[in-house]
Amino acid sequence: MTRIALMGTGRIGTHHARTIAEEIEGLDLVLLADPLAPQLESLAAELGVPTTARDPLDATTADVDAVVITSPAAVHVELIEACARAGKHIFTEKPLALSVPDAERAAAAARRAGVVLQVGFNRRFAEAWATAAAAVHNGAIGAVQRLSSLTRDPGPFTADPARIAPATIFNETLIHDFDTLNWLNAGSEPVEVYAVADALIRPDARSSGFRDSAVVTIRYDNGAIATAEASFCAMYGYDLRGEVLGSAGMVQMGEPASSGARLFTAAGKSVTTAGTDTSRYHAAYRGEFDAFARAVAGEDVDYPTADDGLRAQRIAAAAIVSAEQNRPVTIQEVSK
């Protein structure tokens, strides 16, 4: 049994803690750490976690084999480096870091320590996406020509734009899509990025640099062209979709509907679209922690690695520059 600590008990951290404690074989959650969360002690009591800490770095000296980092993205690299030095295996929520140099630091720290460093790109563990990727990788649709991936968060958008970093839509939302596109187009590397972003949901915050809507075009070295799209507000619910077009066919995944039921009345046809990331993709979150447990136990299992996180970070960095300067940006330019 792998003894594990979790750092950060916000919304997603609380979901992950419950998933690990209640559903994942091979992981024993023994420490919760969060410097601010008022619910830290009550969550620990609910889940039967014996130890809590206000300093996340307490996990580096605790009797644990691995850590889960669900703290704010700005501190990911610091925590990854500290935990790697302590010999702890690491699962970190996306992104790996907020810049290419910091992502390189995180990847290098895990490599030097010889520990597992898995990035929380849970879309790889969603059934439709995994099935689609297998079809693409097995050649079922021929040579890859076009790819698309979109993320639309459920509305209404109620967050304070002043509390959201300007590049968040690239670093923390579209980062999922960037990894998905890289994964689907396996064996090829992104070479050039062009991005457009704006504040369409909260135009009053545009002057501060806030961006809530974006479209990114990515060219790959095998000739394929990909598009990634994100919005902070889809009033119909959480929406993840993707498509790959090849020389011999096409594969699609995801749909806005959150239920397979279709209601037909005199008013017409209706479907249920309500839902959130944790309600609609809980099985994918569970799948990524099952993979982490197996990887830490020494099994040969596929999971999103630090190198995958770094590749996605390079696209994000190129997209940020592109959107700011209204020009295509090469991956080489942001990798210097």
C-alpha cells in the first residue's frame, strides 16, 4: 500500500481526496495539507485521514511514499522540486508550471530523483477519448490531417476577473486541449502556434488583460493542423469535445449532452446538458489515480509524464506571445 499526502484542499483537491480515499486501491491517504482551507480538519475527519498540516512542505518529511499536488499553479514547481528531493513520487494537477523554464525545472527535478511525476491530464482517461486515441494510433483513420479540441466551462461566469491571471485561459484551461492534441497526434511535434483571445464574457475587464475566450491554431511537423478552443462560460453546461480527421476517416469524442436520454414533446426535442468537470468526468479522474497507483507500484502503465506537461507548456507559452503580439510564434522561439 502506497502512503500518500495531498497538498491543497480546494474544490478539485477535495474531489481528489475523496476519490483517493474511497475509490482507489493501492493508495492510503494519510496526510492532508493546506495553509488556508477552513474545511481541512473536517475533511480529514470525514475521510479518516489521520494527519493534517498547514504547511504543505510537511509532506516532504512525513512518512509518505507519494504526494498529490492540487495547490495553486503558481507554487507547483516549488512543491515538485521539494518533493522530488525528498524522494516522493508526485502527481501534480495541471499545469506542470506557469512558464517553460519552470516546467523544465520541475521535469529535471523528477528525472534527477528517479521518481514518478504524473501530470493531471485526465482527459486521457475518459472512455471516449481513450477509444478515439487508440483508433488514431492504430491507423483506423489513416494519416492525421486535422485535429480539434474544445473546453467550455459551465456558466454563469461569476468569478472576479481581477483574481484571475491574464494567461489563465492558456496555462490552466487550454493546457488540457494542448496535451490532448499532442497525445492524439502521437509521434509528431508542434512547430508553430497562432492564437486569438479576448474578453467576450466580461468585456469590462479587457483593459486589465483578462481573457475569457480563445482560439489557438497549431501546426505539427507531420503537416497536421490543429485547433483548440476555450470559453469560461457555456450557459448550457460543461462541454468537452474533440475530433480527428484522417486520410481514411474521422473520429469524434464528447458531446454537450450529459445524459443519453432524449425528450420529445409538443415543444420539440430536449436533452440534459447540465454538469461540471467532476460530475461528468469523475471516471476519468478515478482512472488517472488508478494509473498513478500502478505506476508508483512499479507497473508498466501509460500516464501523462513531465515531458508531456512540458510539451503542452511550450504551446501555452507560444499562444500567450501570439495573442499578445498578433503573430505566429514557433515552438523553437519559446524553447530558447
